[in-house]
Amino acid sequence: MERVNSGFALDSTYSEIQLDNYNRLDHIIEKHSVPLEILTALAKSYHTMHILDFTTDHVVEFNSTLDIRQFQNPQLDVQSQIKQIFNNVIPKEERKRVMTFMDITTLQERLAGKKSLSMEFIGLFSGWVRGTFVPMRYDQNGNIQSVIFCTRIIDEEKQREEKLILKSNTDELTGLFNRHAYEDAMKSLLKNELAENIIIVSMDLNGLKETNDRLGHLVGDKLIRGAADCIKNTIGRFGNVYRTGGDEFVAILMLTYDELVPLKGEFKKTCEKWSKDNNLKLTISAGYITRAHHPDLSMYDLIKLADQRMYIDKAHFYSEKGVDRRAQRTAFTDISKSYEKIIRVNIEDESYEDLKNFTDLEAFDDSLNLTVTSCRNYYIKKGYVHPDDIEVFNNSFDINKIRSHFKKDNSVMRTFYRWRYGDIFKKVMAEVIPASENY
């Protein structure tokens, strides 16, 4: 049979191995009736190509490279030779995954009903590679007797793929991750156990609509880019930042609460400096939630809580800056979306006003004195609070404790207890938040 140059590098070092391979190749071609020109043509389009003959338990090289060939040993059986080669050409962290793919004892099952079987991995000498098994010959019982294993370098393909993925996950205006990337991140976080040092930051750029209306959308875009830069250069150093809407941002960080405290101050100063340098007011309302302080909450609940904190911060911003009441009311409406019941309490005389009520809550007896204490006792009497949580519920709405707390600072008071919904009790979170008279 006339030999065709199939890409072998016949040097003196490997001439003995190559001669043995040629003899085995002749045997494979004759046994399987595969024309040499077909194998030659195939070999030219691949980085490497070997035939794994399970009847003789040998590996036959048809096309290879020096980095692979130096670890080949024709005297070894197929599985041993695979192990020797891949233990030397695959990074340690990739070996378990690759060797599972290369396991010939499961190949018959994995190839059942398929024309080929492929996997992508990284080689120490070649970069990204796609390895493929192609069945070559079956016995009369349908068992695989030999396969072609070939590899192709796909570094350029991977680079193009990564660029496309990056583009699809990047917000064009700011360069931050976009909503699509945020949703993918959330899916992953919802599936896996959360690290204790995860911190969620929900952010909203203040005054974008007013800037767009007064100065135009080009200036508004500049404000959005400025906000993104300030977030990225401070908060973004500790995790990923996403632009989830026109003026909305979310950061998922990995740091401790002690590290977060100075970061808040740095973030505020960075925004102030940007405002001064650009002669354009930039302020960002933010809500920070640390998982360490809420170990029982899911990722979804942490995000929801961060949004609530952000809306409260926005409402305070409007109140302190004397912004018109329509804007303050908008902030309150946003806060309301995250709560099932909202009451405004006058801590001086203990009176209260319902601002949002449970949809399934029975009517409150109008003959009762409308005070926080009477309201609290009424809910307990009607069985809305789980019996085991009555003490916690009472403490949460103790007007004297509320007064004492807000004399010291304006931080949010937060309590968890179980509330009755129909025939079952569900864990709820109650918060007492300092409020402006304007919302």
C-alpha cells in the first residue's frame, strides 16, 4: 500500500514509535476497510487524531504533535496511555473533569445513539481544545470496537465567544454588567448556599428625570455614566455592579460589615468630588444589607430588603433637600411596594394612621381607641400572632422602647415573628423606620 503523508513528524527520536504506529495503522485500515485518503484528509483538519482500538487494546497515532507524542507509549493499553498523556498535558484543576470524559469504560453508554461525543477543555501546551470521540466500528452486538479521538484548537473560537458573552452581559452606556447578567447571577446565587460575607447594595440615581427635563438627555446620560464610575471605583472594587434599569444599580459584594462602614463614606465623597469636577449634582440613594446580620433570609429576601433601605434613603433625601412633595410621595409609593402593611405612628401621643393594610385583614373595630398599644393587643386577641411569638411582637411595638430608641439614633428597628395567613403562620419581618412628616 502506498503511504500518504498524513502529518507525522518522523524524527530520529520517535522513528521507532512511528514505525510501530504505521504497522498498527495498516492493520486498522485493513480491518475496518477505511480508505487511507479519508483518514489523511480528516487528520489534516485536526490538531491531533488517534484511533483507539479496543479489540487489540492499543492507541494508534494518525496525527499528533510533539507535546503529546513525548508522553505516548505504544506498549501501554488504551486506558493507561490516556492516563499518562492527559496527566501531563492537562492542568491539575481540569484533570478530574477531563479524565471522566476520557474514561473508555463508560464510553459505550455515553455514545449510545450519538454520532459523536465532544468536550472542551484547556491544555497546558495548546490552550482551549475541543476533544471528540467518533465511533469507528461496532461488533455484531452493537458494542464499540474502535473509535477515532481527535482534537481541535479552539482558542480563537473561545475568544470570539467570550467577546460575545461579554457584550451580551455589558451595559453599553456605562460598561457595567447589565440586567441580563444580573438575572443570571441571581439564578446562580438562588441555587447555591450564600457566603456569610455577602453584602447587597441597591442604588438609585437621584434627580435623573429632572436633569433630563431641564438639561436634556445627553446631560442625563453623563449623569448616569458619572454614577456608574463612582460606584465602580469604590463599591465595585469588592464585587460585581449591575445597571438593572435606567437609573437603578445593584452591587453584590464580598466584604465584612467593618469593611463596609468606611466604604460608605468613601462612596459619598467620590460622588461629591464628581459633582464638583463636573459642575453637575450627583447623589445616589443606597440601601445596604449584610447577610451576616440576616442569616435566615434568602437571596431574594436580601435583595428585597436592600430595595426597601434604598427607597427609605431616597425618601429622606427628598425630605432633607426640600424637594417637592410629589417626588417624596413617589418615594413613599416605591417603599410601599415592598411592604404588606404600613402605619405612621406619632410617638408623642401614640396615635397612628393606616397607610397600607393587609388585603385579607378583617376590619378593625372603630369603637376601639386607635393607639399603637390597642392595635397591638387587638391583633394578639384575634390570633394573628403566633402564640410563641407574642412576647417578641409586644416588644416590637412597645411605644416606650420605640421612643427610647429614636432618642439615641435614627437606625431602623427590625423584628421577626410569625403572622397568620388564613390557616397557616408565616415568618414576617416588621420594621420601625424614622419618617418625615411629608410621607
